Amino acid sequence: MDFHAASIIVLFSLIALTCAEPVKFADCGSDVGKVVIVDIHPCPKQPCELHKGQAYAVNVTFNSEVESQTSKAIVHGVIAGVPIPFPIPIEDGCKSGIECPIQKAQSYHYVTQLPVKSEYPSIKLVVEWELRDDTGKDLFCIKFPVQIVS
């Protein structure tokens, strides 16, 4: 894919994200940052219905209270209070819309994909999404309900 085609894809992705309905979320312990807004596209109603075999655009806008050379995303599905690791394609936040190093008192847009595998069960759960700095503290930690459907 050439640069022009990649630029068009990024542009349309950003336009789609700006049209997304903000997701209601709970902060679950953002140690060194503050979440401003969470968008998941498409998610026309809440809890978000995640269809098996599809991927969803996730955009978390947050403000950093620290400097960090790196950032790492960790995602869990919480079922009956038990966190189960939920793999995502790119764990490196610096490859997900964030220009590293992260600066103190700056706003960032963490942008990535949430793939929903066909083999996942149809279930209601809570997604817990963390982005950690280079000391292991949470730049953000958010929880939001979803329902995986066929």
C-alpha cells in the first residue's frame, strides 16, 4: 500500500471516529493520566454490541500527567468478576496514534482496533483497558460494558 492510500484510510478512520457516540466508561485507576473521552465505532447504542468476526475502532483521548518513553496496552474481559486476558493486535501505544515520548500535560489520542473473534462466546462482559507508562503506572484505565453477539 502506498503512502497516499494509507493517508486516505487514516483520514476516513478519523472522520468515522469523530462521528462516533462517546461511550460511557468508568475510570478504574488512571494513576498518571486523565481520560477525556472514549469512542468506539461502530457503537450506536450502549452497551456496545460487538459482532463476532468484526473489528471495532477504539479511540481514547487522555491527558498525561507524566513523561514516558513508552506505553503498553493491556486489555481484559471481566466475566463474573474474573479478568481474562483479551489479546489485541498492537500492544505498543506508540504505534497506536501516540507520538512517543509522551510529554507531561499533553493530550493524546490512543487509536487502535478491537478484533472480536468468531470463536468468542455470545456473552455480556466488561472490558477493562489499560495503557501503562514506562514505569508500569496507568496513563489510563477504563471499564465499559459490551455484549458479544453473533
